Amino acid sequence: MDTARLYIRLYPWYPTSPTVNKILIHGATVIKNCLFPIGQLSDEAAKARNKHFRKYSEHFARKFSREACNLDILNRLLLTSDPLLSGMRSTRVKRSSFLKETVGMLLSAEPSGLTSSATDDPFLDEEMSFDEESDEDCLSESEMSPVEDLSSD
């Protein structure tokens, strides 16, 4: 309240806007009752929602007026941030894991200095077995063409 009185005393010639009035009158109460210190609040959430804003603007908003466009975007942002509606979303079903051939190729690409078997990896299923015959489709070193040096251009 003291700041509001000081502002009015120093700037009597300038009409106080509603925003400044709210900050001066209610700002101390908000800061006093805030759960987080002011320095803890950041704009990271706004930056993270920017990609949603662009997507909603491009795909879900009416384009004939700015007001209608902004209203559609705001409504979509409010819908997607509602905790009740977010809790009603179905949980994502985990899709199938990597194919056996893919895991086999990844394991065969380990550096030669490391010795590890598939059973040592806690992320792999113990029932998985890998066939070495999956390398038949790969080119041998003699069949590979050398990479041309393009740095001389």
C-alpha cells in the first residue's frame, strides 16, 4: 500500500492503469501468500508451450480474424492444460521392443575391446537369442566401395 501512495504522490498527472493499480494494491498480498519465491518462477513453461501454440495456430484456429484465431488457440491451450481432462487421457501402450535382428546388429557393433554377451545386459529379455546368420545380407569389406575424398574440390 505504501508503494501505491508513493506512486500517486509522485505521479498525480498520470492516470493509473488497471494493471499497475492491481500490482500496487494487491502485489504485496500475492507475494506474501505465494508458495514459491518470485525468483523460482520462470518462463520455461511458456517456452515449452510455444510449440503447442504454433501447432494450434496452424491446424486448429480460424484464420478469418485475429480475435477468432486467438480465441481458438486460447481455448485449445486451456483444454490441454486442464488437470481433470489430462487425467482422463488413456495411458500410452508401450509398443513392441526392438526386433531381434536390430538388437543383434547393435550388439555386434560393440568395440572389439569390450566383451559382453546379450545375457549381461539387464535391458534385454533373457529369452532372446540372436542368430549369426542375420549377417548374410550384409556386404563384406571387399564388396564395399571406398568413400571418395571430396575435400580437394
